Amino acid sequence: MNFGKKLFATSALGVALCVAGSAGAQELDYLGATRQIISEAKAQPASLPVGVQLVELERWFYRDDTYSVRPLPSGGPQIHPGSRQGVLGFISYYPFEGSQTLYSCNTNDYRDRFTSLDPNCEGHIKMTASPITGYIASTQLAGTVPLYRCMRGGLKPGNWADHFDTTSANCENVKNPANDGIIGYIWL
């Protein structure tokens, strides 16, 4: 998979840093984001609805499974399994007007963790430790980009498959991708 390019983020992250009392650009590795996606997100200053508390949407890889989560508190007893691939963008820790809940799910055979807008995880298992990943915008706001859910792997029943989130409409050029479409919008 193509895991993105290092780019300077000044939109939503800039807003978050200014609120926190810091200023300046922050270098991030946005997975799946092209320079064009970043430019479009920066074309207008980020608009943060009331109640939004930005938190990174990270992507991790464990065995043959790619999954998206928010960071765990540092110094805590829990860790995400696998290795952190990078940041997709920012979601809200709290719900806000016009938001959708992004649930953390696992397939019934425990081989594929994935995000879903369905509180019933599309007939699969909702993660018990962190059932809600966060909240994303249901419509495009200034400073947001589409978040797609893609799949790589087998498309036949019983075949291995790996769902993953990305800002890339072409699913990061993985071999034989299936794009489930836009699931919402995240800040860069």
C-alpha cells in the first residue's frame, strides 16, 4: 500500500494547536492523502462545529489486518496491537451537530477489524473495549476531506479480506480494491 506523503498541516491541526496555545505548522504523514487532497482541504480555513474536540484517527496494522483507531491515553495499561502506520486525519472525540458515530467493529471470525456507521456493526461484533472510534462529519465542512472505506483481499465467501479507511478515492492503489464509498468527512 502507498502510505502517503509527508505534508505540512495547517488547517484543522493549526486550529487545534492555536487553541492549545501553540502556533506554526506541524509535519504529519497523512496516509492516502495526495497533495491535491491537502490543497483542497486547506483552500478554506477549517470550520469546527461547537462541541468538536479533535483527536487523531490513526491507522494500525496487525498480522493481515489494517484498522483505524483513536490514540489510547499515554502511559496507560492498554496498547493497540501491531504497528502504527500513521495518521489519516482528525475526528471528534465528542458528538457534534451534523456528526455521525464511527463504530469499531470486528468480523465474526475475528480476522478483520473495521469501522462502520452501523451501531450493529453490519451483523458483526462491536468491539467491547472501545466500541466508538469517534465522530465524523456527515457532510463536507470547510477543512474536511472524504473518508473512504476500502477492502483488499478476497471477494468470495470464506476468503480473507481486510477493510481499511483512507482519504484516497482509489484505495491507495492496492491490488483489486473494493471501495465501499465515502463514510464521512474528517479534518486534515
